[in-house]
Amino acid sequence: KQEVTQIPAALSVPEGENLVLNCSFTDSAIYNLQWFRQDPGKGLTSLLLIQSSQREQTSGRLNASLDKSSGRSTLYIAASQPGDSATYLCAVRFTSGTYKYIFGTGTRLKVLA
Amino acid sequence: GAGVSQSPSNKVTEKGKDVELRCDPISGHTALYWYRQSLGQGLEFLIYFQGNSAPDKSGLPSDRFSAERTGGSVSTLTIQRTQQEDSAVYLCASSFSGSRNYEQYFGPGTRLTVT
């Protein structure tokens, strides 16, 4: 069964810390992986998308890496700010004949001022 | 241009009634997805459209759920004879499949409450 897991479920850090969010998936045959943030009561905002042929993507203070062989992706947030507080979700599209994305249950991040 | 829009933003309905939820994707986006997010749960895939056809509807939970897309644009998700367990936020996303990366852009969602 294709599953996506995110650890930890919740994380609280002081402002300024660098932090890593983890996403693991059960099948290395993926098409791509996308990271999102979701603010309370809102939809999802796309942060980064990594194609299966890529190892990492960067946008501002965010860096996402992909290691297909170990079934893992990490989202690195540098110099965290209170505005980064949100739930972070990863979604994987597997190559096995499906168009759907499977989402992890997210990491709820709180950055303390 | 404008992002993905959904309407209504909130819908309260009585058990047994039918509801229609609407999604307007980003102009030019050929791929459209519906997801459901129940309280405390992750996002659950419902259906995928490529143009007006739905090659993957494997996530629709029962035959009370149906969806259509017309003109390669607007999509409606219909839930017949609503049940309390249908209460959730229904999210729509679109992507441009021509870019081959299928990056998804989400709408704000419709919060459905079945009383």
C-alpha cells in the first residue's frame, strides 16, 4: 500500500532556529513530490515541487531534498519566523498508473517570538 | 491571473439533502482534482479530471458522490442524500499538465456541515 508519513506531527521552536521537517513514502517509484503549507481555516499554498529526477529545490529560506531510494524528503526552513507557523504537508504522486496525490497528515509548526 | 476559486465557502445542510460544490480552476489548467479534509484527518483524494474526462475517480467514497467538468473549466461535485459523515472541507486543485510537472494550486475550500 502506498503511504506517506510525516514526522513529527507537531513542532514548537523559538524564532531564528533552523529546522527540518520529514516526509517518508513507502514506494520509491514516484513521479514527483510537493510541499505545501496550510494556515488554519485556509486552503493549501504550494511551496516547492520536486520532480523524481531532481535531488533538491530551493525557494528563499526553504530547501526541499528528495532521496527516492530511501523514500524520504526533507523540508529545511532557515532562520524560522513566527509567520512560518502553519501546518506543512507533503504530497506524493506515485508512478503506478494513478494520477492522484497521496498526502501525509502534516507537521504542525509553531515558531515562538 | 486569478487563483482557484470555490463556492460556496460554507454550506450547512440537513441530512438527506443534496448539495453541489463548485470549483473554478486557474484559466488554462487542464488537470483538476477534488479532495476532502475531515476534522483532524489528512487530505483524501476524491477524483481527478483531465479536460472533461475523469480517468481516476477511485477516491469517491460512495455512489452518492459524483462530479462533472464542463468546457474543460468549471467542475461541480455533487453529494446526494448527505450524511453527517460527509461533513468536511472539500478542496479543489488545478494544475497545468502541459508543463508535465502537475504542480497543484488549491482553492480555499468549501466547508460542508451536515446537521
